[in-house]
Amino acid sequence: MQKTLVMLFVLGGFFCLQPAMAQAPYQPLKLEDIRRDIQKHGPKKVVDQLAKGDGKAWLEVEQHIANGDANWIELALELRPGTDAGTGEGLVIALATALPKNPEAVLDLEGGTMSLKNVCSLPFIEPEEAFVKSYSAAALQALDSVKTPSLQVEAEVCRLRLTSVLELWEKRRMAR
């Protein structure tokens, strides 16, 4: 009996260590690899692959976009046709987060497979009042800073949409 328990303990410990030993070191995603995969397999398969399991790879893509890097923001246009409701919402939130940081790159996406209607609003899930006020002030200031002539119309449309959504948000907040 004691021999059996020792054997189970040893085997159990070995099997518990195997997954930790088998994991490869984390490799950050590379923009050029994702673009190559989109060209080779299409956006749907790439988005599905990034979002599978715990979704950490997709969250990493969203974070790169949200940080405001123009190249990652541009990638959103390539990924958009492959998104579903959940990944699409995450993409919109990432772009909205990037808006105050790099408004010209975000506004340049308008058209084709990307509409900025939801980006130029408050697409955040149950945001706190302080966040809404801080975000909207930063986004409106960023939209005011757009100097590229070809983006002036998009900046104004985005500003009007955001201002309108903010007014509705404030009315709802006051009605509570």
C-alpha cells in the first residue's frame, strides 16, 4: 500500500510538472508576421487563431493598437473583416483608446471595411465617470490638433459624434 502511494505521488508530481516544462518561452507578436499570415490565410483564420484559448494573443494585438502605433492601427483595417462580435468590439475599443494618442492614424482608417462611427463614441464597457470625462477631453483635444487637410472632415464628423454621445451620456447620468 505504501509503495503504491509513493508511486502515485511520484507519477502525479511528474505529470504536474510536464506542462510547465513543455511551455516555450513567450514570444511577442510581430506585426510583419501577422500581416504575412493575413495574406496567406485570410483575416478570419488569423483573428480566430489570435483569439483562441485564453485570447492573450488577441489582447496583445488590441494593446498594440490602443497604444497608438500607426502601423498597428493600420493593421486593424486588415483584421476587421475577420472579426466577430467580440473581437470586433475589442478592436473598436482599442481604436477608440488610440484616438487621443494618434488621431490622424485612426481617422485615416475611415472607409472600406472600417467605419469610425463606433470608434468616435464611447464604446467602452461601463466606463466610470472620471474616465469618460478624462477620455473625452483628451479625444476632443486630439481631434482639434488634426492638421492634415484630407482628414479635416473626418475629424469634424468624429468630434460631432463624440460630442453628441457625451451629451446623451450626461443626460442619462443626470437622470439616475
